[in-house]
Amino acid sequence: MPPPRTRDARDHRDHRRAPSEEEAPEKWDWSCPETRRLLEDAFFRGEDPIRQGSEECQRFWAFFERLQRFRSLKASRQEEADPGHPTHSIPALADLPRAYDPRYRINLSVLGPDTRGSRELGRCLPPERASEFRRALLHYLDFSQKQAFARLAKLQRERAALPIAQYEKRILRTLKEHQVVVVAGDTGCGKSTQVPQYLLAAGFSHVACTQPRRIACISLAKRVGFESLSQYGSKVGYQIRFESTRSAATKIVFLTVGLLLRQIQREPSLPQYEVLIVDEVHERHLHNDFLLGVLRRLLPQRPDLKVILMSATINISLFSSYFGNAPVVQVPGRLFPITVVYQPQEAEPTTSKSEKLDPRPFLRVLQAIDNKYPPEERGDLLVFLSGMAEISAVLEAAQTYASHTQRWVVLPLHSALSVADQDKVFDVAPPGVRKCILSTNIAETSVTIDGIRFVVDSGKVKEMSYDPQAKLQRLQEFWISQASAEQRKGRAGRTGPGVCFRLYAESDYDAFAPYPVPEIRRVALDALVLQMKSMSVGNPRTFPFIEPPPPASLETAILYLQDQGALDSSESLTPIGSLLAQLPVDVVIGKMLILGSVFSLAEPMLTVAAALSVQSPFTRSAQSSLECAAARRPLESDQGDPLTLFNIFNAWVQVKSERSRNSRKWCRRRGIEEHRLYEMANLRRQFKELLEDHGLLAEAQLVAPGDSYSRLQQRRERRALHQLKRQHEEGAGRRRKVLRLQEDLGDCSSEEDCAGRAADDNVDIQDVKFKLRHNLEQLQAAASAAQDLSREQMALLKLVLGRGLYPQLAVPDALNSGRKDSDQVFHTQAKQGTVLHPTCVFANNPEVLHTQERETAGGEGKQGDKDKMNSSHQLLAFVSLLETNKPYLVNCVRIPALQSLLLFSRSLDTNGDCSRLVADGWLELQLADSESAVRLLTASLRLRAHWESALDRQLAHQARRQHLEEEEGEEAPPISRKEVAALSRELLQFMASKVPYSLRRLTGLETQNLYVGPQTVTAAPSLPGLFGSSTLSPHPIKGGYAVTDFLTYNCLTSDVDLYSDCLRSFWTCPHCDLHLPLTPLERIAHESSCPQAPQEGTAGGEEVAPEPVQKASALQRPYHCEACQKDFLFTPTEVLRHRKQHV
């Protein structure tokens, strides 16, 4: 007979049934794995309060064991107190049970298993035991519910005790009366967590709260969701890059400023929001300042939109006046008394940039805390350091001290750490042990760590600044501002009286600047200007910033975007610029993606672009570990860092696809941080979707597994992954872990340590998210195809890389062959004496950069000659130029010098016979013979024109296609595959050409006397032009003749020109047999207009090599004869000779 299905019948059965003596609880083995499996299958299913295999399930069994022990102990005590005494019960009244049982106070019931599960359970377990288990489950749920209510009551008391709670009505009333409100609160007042909840309680259902950092979005969303009793990811969610818990039911969303600006770019009026909360405006981040300007323009168009600016009590009047004297609600902080101790350090006699930070002052603070405060008094230490190198120096010394005292757990905290390692700072130290957290300024405002009692302020911060003259990013260490010092001090007084140790003098503090320098005044603005152009907010020079950037930075950014082809001469967006503005990457990397899609190299270029868009995946210890270097060597490419990262990602994907291999261990052995590879995969997917949306990449067809069993297996796997992800999210934040004394981060000292640490984390949540977010089969197919790239495809990939990175080029120093590996020197156009970054593949293998020396040594060239003639000169194209203690070239790839400069240069200048070329005014190319020079220059002009035409046609086609999707019409045809193949073939032939030449960097004096200068010309010749149908025009500055917008012919000075004004050479036309003394320009003009010359062949056909030309004079100028009404190219001597003919 099946068990009762109704709650009343089931409760009546459980209350009526009593266990017999022979079935006493202590005689039944509840720890049997088979019994537990049956019970879990019956009671812990997907729709039940507890799910099988979850942390909640483990907690229940721990509770169940304690309950069994308690019952046994209680039964034994009753037997001892009154043995053999019969139990008297009162008569039953109104169907009430005869004896009182505490379970009657439980106001809930548990549905039992279904009929099939009951029969299986009944065969293996007596009904009395099933009822006993159900009663235990009821007690556990009741216990958990009471715990939750106790936590809720405590939470409400804590919320009511926050200083901002007294200002709730005032904030809402002020917001009702004004469109913009400034809420200024000191540390600990609760503005970031409480103001969104006040809005939710007041009836606002579309609230966005911006945060400057992703980690703050996640932590605040979890905290507000917990306090507002909303299910994770429903009412309250977060939305950051690659990750979102937002749903249709979300009323409060925490998101980054950059993501909100992207939403404004798509929908300028932001109709999806009622209230915008801009938090941490006092930090003056670049995007925050720009957002304030956008909102100031938006508010008149959206009178129903409310804006709340939340700031620390720093320069409040600036934000209030910017929004028309907006009202300010100032909330006092909740800080306990903080004792400030100044401990100025003795100045070192000589310190260099490369010297490590001295950790002894920090260790003295740890010793002072150990000596003065007993370990029973809780209170952790937060140390503010300027950067990762300083954290590493103190971390090593502090861990050594902690291993001796056994009283500290030392943890680093910076943005380069994985999320799991960052979360460790929120865990609890063991009893009698304190946490020592070594942090950058990320802990000033974005991250709040409970339990901090002591703060050490080094007084330093590292900030990135941009040098527009040298075109490099400079990471410099500065003294902090007084406002930042107060923020750091406030971290010590959030939970009780604290102490702040300042490792500088009080006079130093008085000399600090009041506020930090806004980011907009110290960083490159090209990405911001591009975004402003895309959002159509007007001229960046007149945009109403809260504090305008330096005019020079804006002009540099506009010129840079014009050089990259994103802006035209009128500073309007080009087709490629419009697409670049929608890609969330640097301009040069966006160019690579677009160019790669044209040449059918989208898949490999997606990986390369993603790899170059994240921080370096190599760990700090990997640089010094010989074992890691040896394991990584098969993946290194002698072509450069982008292709090395390309190989690493593809190899990692292959490891991921093999279930038997551990990708985390694979990365650790090679000194690679796996979470950087996860970021690459996420970026790769985002780039792919953007290219698909714009029609630059065909959408991948998802091929389902062939048979039904495979499809069923795939669905089961995804269902299991979703369950693991849900369990992780639901369990996150419930219980903080207890740290170990020797907490290890990053690399493990041994495989046993790694295995033990992996055992602690049963679920690799990053791996779960990776498998849910990505199609592993498609990634594996792309990785396998990458291994099969042909030599031609790899050369084309390098060509696209070079064009994307141009003009970021570096030329090797002439004396590099005699230097050590670490002393290789390179020069850029604006910065001399740069070196390779330690993670660069060429830093340990510079021999591949010296091919020209080897070729010259084996040829006929003279050894030791400064300007060596060979065909293997190389340039380094680099992603970024970063200066820390040295100016470093970061992420380099080597490219052939002559061919790359002919194809990419924005400025090409020649002499009379084109044997001397100057690219961009700083690199001189001297070719052995003018025939090769003219042939290569002719081919490069034609290829550049074809390449630009193909790119413009492709982008214009996609733009018209998107426009025609809204309006019906005919779609313009894109560039055909045949044309792309022909262009690719010609480019590869051009890149493979072998022509001897010399390469050198011009000196400053040479660049000052490089051009002949403007000349007085009576009229410009109307000739077909050089190498095509261009019209020549005298260059007004350089002299010579402008052939195209980048090529100027015959404008370079030469010593030969002073004596060769009459050097013309006789030349016979191969088509019409004309025999005349002509200059190269006149000869080319005749060739292009000769009526008997053959027509140009099809694309990819063989070209007729022009005849050799002789040296010509740069003194030749257009001359218009009034007597014969003709135009000539004459030197001054020839003008006099011609005039004599008319006398």
C-alpha cells in the first residue's frame, strides 16, 4: 500500500507511529553509504529545499549526526532517571495527540518521495526509519529557518544603526524635488549599499548604480541582494564585461561606468532607467568625468531622469556647482577613534629605480603589533603599497616572519590577481592569528574588508601617465594626496578603535596635494575621443568636462586617430573608425580584427587580438624559473610575442578538450595564470559576435551531435554544469572559510600542495563558466586549424599584425650584435634607447633579430660597414611602450623593414631616381640600384590602392547592408573571394621580394636638412604622374612633387645635386622607339602615356620591369615657356639654354 500523499495524513501517521524497542535509533546504521544514497534520491531532488550533493546536503548530514547523538543521550538519561516507570498520557481531545512532541511547533512539512521511490525505499528501509528521517529533516529546516531569521534580525539592527539611516527620508524628499542630488558620506556611512535599497522601497524599479571597478559591482550586488531579501540575480543583479546576473525581473543593477557609456552609445536617452547612481565620483576616473558631461547634456532631454552623485566628503562643491548648484546631503561617517602614528623613514643615500623596496619598516610594524596587542584581541592589518613589485618585496619578507611567529597570514590584493585569490582577503584567520593584507589603492574605496584594525600607509601610489611627445605610457610612483591619506586612515576605524601607521613625516603630509590629479589630465585620450565621435557629442575641444583635459592631449589624440585612419581630414569618423568605436579594445587591435576579416584570417586574428587585450598571462615567478621556461619553450614563436600567445591559447584549448588532463596544472607548470586565458576566451567570443553583427564574419553554424544519445548526453552535461554554477552562486557569501597559516597564492611549492588546494575547491567555477559560455568543439576546431596554418597564411597574418600596429615601430641599434641578450637597444621615432620587456620572446633569443649580420657576413658586403646592404633588415612592431624603471617595448613582432615601410608609411620621400627613400621622416632606406627601387615603389603604390579599395568596399557594403535592413533596397555587392585571393597572392609576392638595401635611423641634424624646400614655380605640369594616373603638384613645404597623399617625389637633398644639374640620360622607349635624354620623371610620364604601350593585365599578372635609370637632379623644376606655350622640367641651366633658342 503506498504511503499517504496528503500532509495531514502523513503527519498523523508520523505522530501515531512510535519506534519499537528492537528498532531503537542507536541500533540503526545511518552512516551506510547505500542508505544515504537512497534517502538523498528520495528527499533531495531538484525541486526539494536541499539538493543532492550540495553544501546544504553536507550540512544536513552533520546536523543529522548531532541530532542522533542528542537523542541517544537523552534516551539514556531518561532511562537512568526513571527506569521501568510507565508513561502516563492524557486522553486525546479533538484529534490532538496524547503526548506533547516539540515537532508540533514546526510550521512546515516535507513532501515525501513519489510512489515509485517509496517502493524502492520501502524495500531497503523500514517505514519507521523513513518517518524518523523525515522528522529529522523537519527539525533541520526549522533550525535553518530560525538561523536565517536571527541573521535577518541582526541585519536589520545593523542597517538601522548606520549613519545614513537617519537621512533616508531626506534623501528621498530631496530627490523628489530636484533632478540631481549629491550624497556625500564619509567612510562607513553605508551610502553604497543603502541608497539603492531606499530607492527600491520608495517604488523605483529601474535603478542603475555605476562603480569604477568590476569587483565592486559584484560585491555590492551580492550584499544589497542579501540585505533586500531578493533571490540572487533577480531583483538585484550586476552587469560587467563577460558576466551578468541581470534578468527581466531586475530592479537594481550594478554596472561599470564603461558599460553604461556603451549603453548610452546605443540608446542616447537611456529610456531603460529611472534613476542613475554614480558612485565614487570623487575618484575622478576618466570615464566617470566623461559620464558626468554626458549626463549634464542628457538631463534637459530627460526631465523624468533622476541622478544621484555619491562621493566621499572630498571637493563636494565642484560636483554641486557643475550641475547647477545641486543640493548636497552630507552624511557623517561611522568611524571609531583612530590613532595616527607617524614613522618617517630615513632617506637612502643612493637609490635607483631598479632597487627593491626595503621591507624592514613594514616588518617593524608587525613586530610592534605582536608585542603590544595579545593575539586574543582580534584585528587585522591592511598595508597600502604602490604596486605589484612592492607587494612582492614585502610579501616575501612578511611570509618569512609569519612562518617563524605563526601569528600572521599574509595575503596580497591587487587587480592582477584572480577573483578566487582576491576573495581570500574576506576569509577569516584562525584563532590567535591575524591577517596581513598587502594591497594597492584598490582597498581605499572599492573593496571594504571587515575586521581591519591596523593600517600601514606607505604614502605612495603608482599611476599611469601618458607622454604625448614620446608616445609612451609611464607608470610612475607619486606621493598620495591628503584626501587619499584620509581614505586610507579611515579603513582602520570601521569596526572599532584603530591605529594608522604612516611611514612618512607629518610635514610630508602637510605638503601633499589636497586632491589627486584627475585621470583625464594624465592619460592618453584617443579611445575617449573616438567614443565621443561615435556618440556624436560634438567637438571634443568644446565638450563641457567637469575639468577640461590639456589641449595638447586632445590634439595628440585627434592626430593619432587620423594616422590610424579612424578620422578623416575633417575629423569625422571614417567607416573603419565607426566600427573601431564599437569594439571595446585599443584602436590598433581593433584594426587587426577588421583587416584580418578581409583576408579570411578572422579566426586566428580573433585569438591574437584577444591575447593582446589582456594583461600578460605569465606569472612573476615564471620569468626566473628555468623549469617553467623549459616547459614553455615549445610554445614560443621566433616571430614574436603575439604568435607565442596565439600558440599558448591554442594549446590550452586542446588541453581543455581532453577530459583526462588538468588545465590548471598545465598552466602552473608553464608559469601561466589560467584566469588570463579565460579572459582571452571571453574576449574572443565578444569580438566574434561583434564581427558577426557587422557582417565581417560569417555566423558559425552550430552542428548538433548526430545521434540522440549524444544529444541527450550533451543536455545532461549542461544541466549538471548549470546546477554546479547555481550551487556556487547560492553558496557564495554564506560562510567565510578559515585561512591556513601558510596560505599559498599563485604557484604551488609542490604537487602535493597543489592537490591539497584543489581538494579544498571541489568545483573550479571558472571551468564551469567556461564550458557553459563557450562551444568547446568550435574552439578546438579553431585551435586545430591554427596548427595547420600554411607558411603563406602565417606571413599574411604577420602582415596584418604589422599594419595594425603601425606606426608603432622600433629599429634595432647598429651595435646590438655586440651586446648581451638583456642589453639589446631599440629606437622608436619619438623615444631612443628602449629595451625589450623581460617577458618578450626576443629578450632571451635575440639571435633571430640579427639575420642581416649573418647574411652580410656570408656575402660580399664589407664587415663593420655602418650601412650594410642586404635584404633581411627587420623592424619590431610593438603593441605598447611602457616605462617603469626602463622604457620597455611590450608584445613585439618582427617584420621585414623595406616592404613594410613601403606598404604602411604615412610619408614616403624619394630622391630623383628613387634609390634613396625616407619613411616618416626618420628611417632612411638606400637601395643598391634604381631599377629595383622603381619596381618596388610601383608595386607598393598599386597594392596600397587595391588594399584600401578592398577594405573600403567591404566596410561600405556592410554599412549599406545594415541600412537596407531597415529600408528595402538593393544590396551592393561585397568584394569577391577571387579579388581577395589575388590581392593576398600579390602581397605575399611583394613581401617575399629580395632586394639589397641599407637601413638606418636619421640623426636630428639630418632631419633638419632633409628636404630641398619649396621652390618658385610659374606653373605645375599636367602630367599623368608617377606610377599611375595621379596629377603632380609641387609640394609647398618639402619641395619636389606630391604624387599621392603619402608619396613625395624628388624632394630629398643630395650632395650630388650640386654638380649634376645637366645629368640627363638618353633612353629609348621599348614600345615606340623614341630616343631622348630624359629624367626618371619624364621617362615614367612617357611610359604611362605612350600610345603603343600594352594595356595593364589582370590582377596578379607579371609586370614588365622598367629599364634602369641614371642619376637625376633634384634641381629640376617645372618651367612654362611663354614663347612656345609649353611646360618643361628644367634645371636653371636648361632654362637658360631653352630661352636662347627663342632669341
